[in-house]
Amino acid sequence: MLSINHLNSLMEYPIREVEIPHLHRDDSEGRAIPVNFLLPPGASPQRPAPVMMIFTGLDGYRTELAVWQRGWLEKGVATVVVEIPGTGDSPAAKKDPTSPDRQWSSVLDWIDGQVDLDSKRVVVWGFSTGGYYSLRVAHTHADRLLGSISLGGGAHHMFDREWLTHVNKLEYPFDLADTLAYKFGYGDLESFIQEAHKFSLVNDGTLDGRCCRNVLLVNGQNDEIFPIEDLHVALRHGMPKSARVIEGRKHMGEPESFFVILRWIHDLLGLDGDIAAQMKLLPSRTKY
């Protein structure tokens, strides 16, 4: 059987695992942030590539979301796929609502130091639970991002007791509330429910602060993973944002949501607008 490293070496443009130094870590956190990195062949100090930072979801790790990287390479965009706190190889402290801020600071510092990357054109795309973090980073790192997309992410009501006590019976194929409890560092659901609202982007004032100029919120109208009301909460707080609700679709609004987001990114980065060609390079679906 071929090893993963050997299979990667057979790719025309191999995806590299990079261990980014976690320079902003606190004493409880790991020293490195592993990411999947793919640089377009034409990138150079004279022509640095824009950067797509992809935040993974609750159970879609960087090995899965690597399916997006070749498509962005074909558009001349570098990709950095990074796992959110409490999942995969993220070193961030699970229970600390501010730990993602430190993680993103370390990743963005690394991007700043890469001469082949254009640190003035960094766009974040968060999938599902990663959308919660992409909405947060749009505010905590407003001056360091050109844009940020939250696809299917929550913000506030996702932490309500009423939601968390019913969500296990809805769209997610497993016990979502218990999985979220573990992800946020709690050994049982009730302990998580009692403290969950410390993660709310409303309660901590995040949504009422400054955000980067270009923020897009997208979700399915009938989402049963995170309440669609959270999209409206984000629109009612702070600076104006763009949004699209996909009627008749559940979590993340697939597949229509992908076309909405890709068009938005192509316009933001001045790309060629050939969305169909990019989607053809996507070998599998991503969810949750």
C-alpha cells in the first residue's frame, strides 16, 4: 500500500504540510499549527499570489477540504487549510473563546513572512462550524483580511440551551450537541450548555466591533445544524455585511451556495469568473 506522503509526491502540484510556529500561544497550547499549503507555480516575489485561508468544520479536517486546493491553484490563488480549535491538529485551547484569535495571529504572521504570498489579499472561507470562526476573525483581525465568508456558521443562538437540547434529533447524522461539547472542551453536554454562551459573538461584543470591509454570510434557509437566525443576528449587529439565504436547502445551502461564494470571491480578487471550470475540479462534497 502506498503511503500518503508517496501519493502526495505523485501529484503534479503536491500539497505541503507546513508546521507554522504558534508564536502567539499561551502556556497551555501547542507550539505548532499544522496546515495544508499549496502555492500556485507562477507565484513569485514580483507576482505574489492572493491567499485563500480555509477554516475546516467540526468533522471535515484539512485532509478532506484539500479537495478545494487544486481549483484555487488553477486560478492563481494560494491555499492554507487550517483546522479550528478542538478539532484535528489545532493546538488552540478548547475552552478559551479567545484561543482562535491567537491561532489566526500566528498563521497570518507566517503568511506575512512568505515573499510569494500577497498578505494584502487574504480571504478566509469557513465551512460550517468553521463559519463561526471566519465570522469572528473578520472582526478580531479586520485590518489583516481582504474578505471573509461564513458558510453555514453560527454566531449566538447556536449556543442556546433550547437549540442544544433538540439538535441531536435533527439534520446531523450523529449527536451534534455532544460532539460540540467535546469540541469546546467539555466532558458532558450539561456542563457545556451551562457555559456555552461565553462563546457567543453577541455576548462578548465581537459582532458590534469593527470588521473587515468584505464579509459574506451564506446558509440554507432550513439549516438544522446551526439556526438560520444566527445569520440574521450577524446582519443586525455591527458593520453592514452581505448575505445570501438559499431557499429550500438545509445546512450550508449546497450546492447553490458554492456558486454564490465562488462568484463573490472571483469578483473580490479579480479572477476570471469561470466558476464551472473550478467546480469540475471538486471531486467530492464537503459538509458539516
